[in-house]
Amino acid sequence: MAASAATSKDRQFLAVIGDEDSVTGLLLAGIGHVSDGPDADKNFLVVDSTTETSTIEERFQRFTQDRKDIAVLLINQHVAERIRHKVDAFTDPFPAILEIPSKDHPYDPEKDSVLKRVRRLFGE
Amino acid sequence: MSGAVGREAVFPTRQSLGLMKNKLKGAEIGHSLLKRKSEALTKYVSIPITISRYILTFHLLANRRFREITRRIDEAKQKMGRVMQIAAFSLAEVSYAVGGDIGYQIQESAKQARFRVRAKQENVSGVLLPSFESYLQEGVNDFGLTGLGKGGQQIQRCRETYARAVETLVELASLQTAFLILDEVIKVVNRRVNAIEHVIIPRTENTIKYINSELDELDREEFYRLKKVSGKKKRDVAAADAEILAARQRAAEEQAANPEAAAKTPSTKEEESTDVLGENEDNDVIF
Amino acid sequence: MEGLFFNVNGGYVEGIVRGYRNSLLSGQNYSNLTQCETIDDVKLQLAPSYGDFLASLPPNPSTSDLAGRMMDKLVSEFKYLTAQATGSSAEFLEYMKYGYMIDNVALLITGTLHGRELKPLLERCHPLGWFETLPALISATNIEELYNIVLIETPLAAYFKDSLSHQDLDELNIEIVRNTLYKNYLEDFYNFITTHPDFRGSPTQDVMAEILQFEADRRSINITLNSFGTDLSKSERANLYPQIGKLYPEGNYMLGKAEDPEGVALACSAVADYKAFFDNVQGGLGGMGGGSPDGKSLEDLFYQKEMELSKLIFTRQFTPAVVYGWMKLKEQEIRNVTWISECIAQNQKERIGNFISVF
């Protein structure tokens, strides 16, 4: 815990994995960041029906494990559903993973990994 | 059987009585010493109990905070649903005004994050909880000209709406992180509490019980022994008293019936009749 | 005089468009649509106008799918019209497409600048802005190549040639590029309908001049309003104003000098129509539109005006301008239906009436 608190100082960006509308909106809010240099790394991923699940997993891995400057990862719930095992398996406090609704998929608290943990904890 | 064990093979003499008395005293002292030791043991055990009480209190406090957090997470998640819906709707307004898709252009225009977060720490019952605070990076404006010819105002408004939505999301992320960390701490504390409650305390109690039972057993044995001893002593004393009394009575009777014979009666004959007459000594004792 | 020979070449197209116009949704249709509870209901209500195109949609489709199908119908109808048109009418229809081509080329420029794979971008291109050589553009690997291909292969070459170099594409914000192109396009279109022998002095010139002037003014005003608070300089901004329209030249000059929405209102005060717009949204220029539920934003008023102008085109005969009017009305209709279904899908019924219907 102490270690994660120490590293939390460097985390200043948000990242997003979601459908085009969600990503566009969040980018409009100004969360988009493309790192400089030859290996320019974007902090967002647009997922549509043609996106491979492996790509989503790879980006998820990158945002949650490899990059140390992401404080919050926003992910559309219906996208999270596709990589649910990964989301469920991720229990570190950083980055915070937040499942957000998308335009076509309203938010369902039943599926939320974190809320599931809350429920489990209260034995409901 | 115990009566047989408990009884010591001593002669009912004054000397042995003294010995028994000393023994009893010694046993009493020993008992009290043992008792004190047991108390000391209990005290020793009670130190972890105090700790556990402290942890329990903390646990309760943390739990209260935790419940507070989960309640707020629940609220915030619902709020998020609404806020995101409003935001998505403002995006619909944009596509209405622009009359086309701006998604690709937005994705390609993004360079520098304007909306960022910084992590703070908050101390809750000795646990450091991080919380995110959102801020806008000055001088970054990637989409300033988007929608220049058409729909620019809607885009501007949409940006504001989404920025507010993201603020809510960041708030929620803080809560969620706090929850996850507290969850971790509480799990550890719970393990300790459970360990104390279900392992250490029962074990200690069992030990105390065992010690007590042993001590009680000793006590009882001691008590029984003492009782036996005192009973025997009493009986010995009573028997001795009766003997003396009987002897005196007989002597007095002999003296009264045959005063001259009393002088010449041999002592051996006197002893033989002691037991026979000792039985109704009580009647004689009355006067 | 023009009526005498117009129908020889343009009569069929005009007749068809007048038929299309009758399938536009009326106020009655819209009020039915706003009563819908689900997108499926919307689909059902649209069946008389869009039947075949919506048939393949899954139950409760997304609004973007719905809009896509409606656009498909518009595109297929427009394609039919272009196939039937001959002579100057065909040219006119070509001109109508250039606006969409500009958007498509701007999209490809954006992709090229960021070194993206261009092929997937073709799907995002507006179907009305499709031209045969568009796929050729994706072979470009850098911006200079793209620039050269655009010059050689596309009808937009004239819009690039004099005002933009390939360095400009690299350095300028894509929005400036887009608006520069659009300015050139509007001026060219205006020039076309006022100088072409078939259109000069015809009803086409009358109606199209007015609508193009309006479009030019609208862009000038929007650009000015949207440039506030950005790093677009006044001289750059002034370069984006089309040099046609009711505001040109005095109004444009004043727009160029404007520093706040009040300045824009002042610049427009010379033109009665625009003055009325600004009076209607007074006090809310900063955050217009969504401010009050019934208050229309400036953009809404512009759209309203555009629709009225488009509707008026149908009062004229012997002109391909009816195609222009029909297309604008149809586009607005698609936007309206999208808006309504968006409101239904997202449960924001209180603002469902915020569409523009002129029939």
C-alpha cells in the first residue's frame, strides 16, 4: 500500500477504452494525451464491432500495468464485458478502473466488478 | 477410594496434628500463590485482548467509513449514469449541429491532455487513502478550431458538459480507490480479529480453564485432605477425651464403691473396660 | 424563355425531385414521431417514406444505424438523379457534391498527417462526397504526395491551387484548410450559377444566389463566433470569409474586426434577417441553444432559415436548384429524425421538439 501511494504521485492522466461516441466525448473534455517521441502512445482506444478482443486486452494491460502515469482508466461497460476476466482479476488500487455507461448500453450495476466486490464484502 | 488416598497414615497425635496444621498452612499459601499466578496468566492473556479490542474499535470505525464510502460509491455510480447520459446527449447535439461525424478528427487532434488529475492523500484512522483531484492544464487546447464553420458552439458546450462529467468520474474513481484500499486493510484487520476471536482467545480461555480446573482440583484435593485431616484429628481428640473421661469415671466409681480396692486395682484391668464404657460416655459427660 | 427548352434536358430530373419532395416528412409525421416510445416505433412511423431501407435494421437499432440507413436512401436517390441529369443540370449536381468532397479530403488529410492507415477512412467518407478517384488518394504516403494527387485527380484542384500549398496542409490546422476550401467552393459555385449561360438570369440564379449568399454569411458569422477564445488571428479569420453574400464587403470587414459576440451582432445589423436572429438570441450568445429549453440557438435559427429558403426553391420551376433544396431538406429531415430518436433513446423527451420542420 505504501508503495502504491508513493507511485500515485506520478499518475496524472486518464485513459479510456470505449466506443467511438464515448471516446469522442471524453476527448472533447480534454483527457486525450499522445506521448511524444517515435513510439507515440495514445491513452485512448476506440472499440467497435471489428476490434479484436486481444487488442482490447493488450491496451488494458498497457494502461493498467505498463504505464505508470494513468490514474484512472475509464472503460465502457459493454467493452469491459468482453474482457471481464481481466477486469475481475485486476485488484490493484491503481489505476482506478471505472466502468462507464455508453450511449447504447446503459449502466448495469450488476455487472460492475467493483460493485460485485462490495456486494461480496457485505455478503449480499 | 479418594478417602483412602486423601487420608494420610499418621497417628492421631498432637505432633501429627501440628504437622497437618503446618501442611494446611503451606497448602493455603501455595494455593494463593498459584491463584496469583493464574491471575497473572489471565492478565498476560488480556494484553492481546486489549489489542484486539482496539482493532475491533478501529474495525468498526473503518467499517463506518467504509459503509460511508460504499454508499457514496453507489450514489456516485447512479449520478454517473445520469451525468454520462447528459454528456452523451450533448454529443448528439453536436452531431445534429455539425451534421456529420467529428469523432475521427477529434481522435487525431488530441495531443496534450487538458484535463488531468493529481493524487492527494487523506489520513483515515491511520490509513492513507489517496484521492484524485482534477485540474485543467493551462494553455492546452487541442480542439479550439473544431467546428469552426459549423457547430462550434455546440462543440464548446459539449466539451464543458463532458468536462463536468469527467469530474464526476474522477470523484467516483477516488471513492473507488479509497474503497479498494480500505477493503484491503479491512481484510487484514478482519483476519487478525478472526484470529484473536476464534483462535487465540479460545485457546487462552482453555488454558485458563485448564489451569483453574487444575487449581480447583488441587484445591479440592487440598480441602478434602484438610477436611479428612481435621476430621481425623477431631475424632482422635474426641476419642482421647472419651478415654480420659471414662478412665476418670471408672476411677471415681471404683473409688466410691470400693475405696480401698481402688487403690489396689491393677491398671491393666482398667484399660480393658475403657472401650466398653466409652460408648455411653456422652450420658456421663452431661453432669 | 428559359422555360421553353428547360424540360428538354432537365424536365425529368425536376419532375422526379418534386416527387421526392412529397415524401418528405410533414408536421403531422413529426408529431407522430415525437409520440414514439421506442426506436422501433420510430421505425414504424418512418415506414411509408423509408420502408425498404429500414427493413433490414435489427429491432431497436442504434440511432446512428437508423441515420445511416436514411442517408443511404438519400444517397441512392441522389445517385439516380445524377445518372439522369445531363448538360448544365449534371454540372450543377456535381457542384452540389463538392462540399462533401471537401469534408472527405479533409478527413484524408487528417489521416495522412498522422501517418494513419487511410483505407479504413474510406468507410468514414461521406457517400455524397465520393468521387471515382477518391480511392487513389489513399495511396499517398505523405502530405506532399497527397497534395499532388488531389491536384491531379480531384475536382477540388482549383480550390487548392491558389490558396493552399502542401506546406500549408502540414502546418495549418485542418479546420483552416477545410474552411479555406469551403470558401473557395462557395465562391466558385456562386460564380458558376451566375455566369453559366444556362443559368444566368434564370430562376436558378435567383434562388441559388440567395441560398449561397446565405450559406456564405452563415459561415462567416460562425467562424467569427467560434474563433473567440482560440488562437486564430483576425487576419487568418478574415481570409476564411467567402467574398460573396449580403455581408460582403462591409459586413465581412466588420466581422474581421469583431472581438466579441456583440461585435458580430453589430456587423450583421445591416442585414435585416440576421439582425432578427441576433435579436432573438440576445443575452444568450455565450452559451446559446441549450440555455433555455424553448430558446433556439443561433445555429438553429440559421438552419431554420436555410430550410425556409430550400422550401421556397420549390416555388420556382425550370431549375435544377430544386435538387439542392430537396437535398438540404432531406438532410435536415435525417438530422431531425436522428434528434428525435436520440431523445427517445436517451430519455430526454423534454427537448424532443427541438427540431426544424418546415412542412
